[in-house]
Amino acid sequence: MRLPIRKYGDPILRAKGKRVEKVDERIRSLAADMLETMHDANGVGLAAQQVGHALQLTVVDISQVEDRPSTLTLDGEETDPAGAMPMVLLNPKLSLADETVSGSEGCLSFPDLTAEIDRAVSVTLEAETLEGKTVRLEAAGLLSRVLQHEADHLNGILFIDRMSSVAKASHASRLKRLQKETVQQM
């Protein structure tokens, strides 16, 4: 089932997600609905906060993006990133590389808004799966960027918080308008 995506101005986007302690039918159903919602919106990642749930749950699928390559090592094995998609990650913990790179980012909670954001070149992530297994992955490229963006969402951090002051100033009126529209619809 496709879920409504919460937009900037909705307070749930600033909520730190609670740890998912138990995978039950509610969590499985939410993850499936989030995947459907993300795919329907042509997104590459979606956090539970973006569909109204303050949980440490995110879904990722970069398999349709061909112009922004990624690398993936999954549990110590080099893996084709597209073949490992989609991913449902619970309670992720990230370690960031020291080196950063600037790249274009957007967000389903900020329609038609993109900005250059500095992110770590690569990440190491440990998370749980819906099957109760712990996975460890190392990612670079687009997948690294998406994982960092989604992990931020799970902690109430939005990509506009990572914008340069110049970028934020150039988007100020648009952000104000989006926030106002969201509050009026609530």
C-alpha cells in the first residue's frame, strides 16, 4: 500500500527513531509499504519518519540508477550493489570515512529541491534485517550517500541541515513556502 510522504514542516521529520526491538507483522507490512511508496515516488531511499513512524527503519534501492555508480561489500564479500537491492535496514549504525565529497541530493520530503551536500566518500554500516540477521556492509558512491541521508532521517536530521549557508539562503523562500503549505494541510 502506498503511504503519504510527509513533507518539510511536519514535526515527525525531526523525530529520532525508536529502536525496532521485534520484527512482527506490523514492521514487515510497514517495510513493504515503504518500498512500494519509495518505488512509486521514484526514490532511492525512504526512512520511517517520512511516512509518519519514528522508528529506526529505512529502505534503500539504487538498482535503477545507472549514472551514479556504487560499490558494496556485504558481510566481507564484494557484491553487485544492484543485485543486493532492495534493502530493508533496521537499527543501522554508521561509521563514516574521513574523506568527503560533494554531490547532488534531493529528498522525497522536499519536492523539487536539490542541493550539493558534502558526505563521507564511504561508509561502514551494521544493521539488522527483517529476518533477524545482522549484516555489515561497506559502501561507496551513490549507495554511501543514500545510506548517510537515510541514517540522518532516522536521527531527525534533514538534508537541508547539511546545506551550505549559501545554498540554504538561495532556497529560503522555497523552504518557507513548503513549510507553510505542510502546516496548513495538517
